[in-house]
Amino acid sequence: MVAMSPSAFSRFFKQRTGKTLAEFIVDIRLGHAARMLIDTIAPVSEVAYVCGFNTLSNFNRLFRNRKGCSPSEFRERYVKKKVII
């Protein structure tokens, strides 16, 4: 599609973004997961599977490494509070 071998594309992508393709995809999935944790009340395990993570432990580990807290802690921090006037 881009007339590059997989290894050439990987080098090109890393030079342009500073991340490997796998790291980039994980970041996109974690961003989607963070948004779902804030906007929905779906269980963390469901959010993980919907966002493309096959195991909950892998999701928790990657989320903690990139965001600095567990998915549950993240949800508690950013839960939307309804203000009744």
C-alpha cells in the first residue's frame, strides 16, 4: 500500500513519531479506554476487551505504566459529578 517493506515502514514510522507502531497502537487503545472509563459505567474488564486487550492483567499493567494509576483509580479520579442547581 505504501510501497515499503514492513521493516522499512517500521523504521520510517519510528523516525517520524518517536514510537514503534506497537507503542503507537497501545497508546491509541489506552486513550480510548481512558475515555470509556470516564464516560461509561462498564466494568474495567469489559473496557479492556472492547479496546482490544486480550487479557485484563496486560491491560492493567500497561495502563498503570502509561497513566501512573490503575484503571479503577483513574475512573475514581475523573468520575463526572452531576451538579444539581
